[in-house]
Amino acid sequence: MKKITPKAVCNFISKREDEGYKNQYGKVLIIAGNEMYGGAAILAAEGSVYSGAGLTTLASHHVNRTSLHSRLPECMFIDYANRNQLKTLFASFDTILIGPGLGLDEEAHSLLEFTLQNMAQHQNLIIDGDGITLYAKGDLQKPSCHLYFTPHAGEFERLKKLAPHDASMEEIQRTLDATIVLKGHRTKVITNADSWQNIYGSPAMATGGMGDMLAGIIAGLMKQTSNPLHGVLAGVFFHSYIGDILAKKKFIVLPTEISAALPTYLKIFSEMQED
């Protein structure tokens, strides 16, 4: 299993071109946050914005609009009940993240089904949180796109039910035909070609919303690297690397503290590429 090291990651993050513009850094759609869990959606959106995505849009329950715009005016908003607007805009996004704080009711199931049906082959789809639990029920079609799951241990147990009994990690990955980001003290990234393990992470990060932030960071980095996998690996790395640094002086590290520090560390690593 390969290690996700600073030396590897510094080659994933490039300096921005002098004439760079927002559309070349990725257009991210996040479908998340019901009326109870809007915070999860906003944290995911913050992860995408602070990681440098050119444009980030949150599709969420209408009650979350004011909170989002008061905290993160850089992020656009769609009421996810407006399926016509969602469908019209869907093809314009490079990366779609669905699941943080989405809930498990019929509305959430319908949104996931809608997303899976409307994905194009060139797009990246990240399924996180409640989206994983809904997908693991096995009654939804697999999308024709690049698929990523970001489960914690409990959510991974649900996904395992889609694979043969006692299947290995590699067999589960092949069954899902997706990249798996298995979150934990030493997060693992499993693809059809390689497996990677993060070397950072702290118990100070065991706070609510940390996984939502990670999913947003990964979504935001996917189009800023030479290929989406490098965005996944960089997102996993920076999330824990910054958490470890903050944990040296803090008993608890909050997701918003990681996002606040993210642009600084992205800048540092973009200027220390290995030849």
C-alpha cells in the first residue's frame, strides 16, 4: 500500500497560471442538507470554496439559503426541490457531491435517484454520508460516470453488503466499480489500480462535520489537479495534515479551522514542487 506523503502531494498542487480564470478550476455542485442538517451542507460547501474550486453551488433545502449566504457568500444556491432548474444546470458541472446531511427520507432517495440518472460519463460523482446509506440499499442504478464513495467505518459496512460475503477490500472496490475513501485514523484510498494510506490524522479531529468538510475539499480539488485521483489524495492529505498541525496546540480541531487554514497550505505546497 502506497503512502500519501508530503513529497507526493507537492507534485499534485500546481501554481495558478497568471491568466487563470475561475472556470478552469472546476465547477462543483453539492446536493446536501435537509431542513435539520443544513450545517453539514454548508461545511461541505466551505470545503469546496476554500480548496479553490472556481465555482461552487449548493443545492439544498430552501431553509438553508440565508445561513449559507450569511456565512459563505462565495457559494451559489439552488432549492433542491426545483428539479427543473437542477436538470437544466446539471451538465454544466464537472463534479457533483451528494449526501452530507441529506437525510434518509423519500425526498433524499429521490434526489439521489435523480442524480444517478443525470450523470454524464465525463463527470465525477462523490457519494458521502446519507447518500452512501441510501445507495447501499441496492435499489438504485449505477451511474455512467466516475464514482467515488467517502464512507466512515459504519457506512462502509453497509456498502459491503453489495459485494459477495467475506469479500476482500479489492473485491468490494471492483464490485462497486468506484474509488473508495475509507475514513479513519489513517484514511485509506482504494482504486482499481492502487491502494493508498494517509500518514496523518489526530483524535482532535473527532468532531461533528469533519467528514462533510473532507468531502467538500475533495470535490473542490478534483479539477485542480492533473487527474481526479490526485485531487482525492491531496484532499485526504491536507485535511489531516492541517488537523495534525492545529492539534499540537488545540485539544479539539473544528472543521472550520481546517478550511480557514487550507488556502495557506495549498499555497505553500504549490511552491515546493519536486522536479
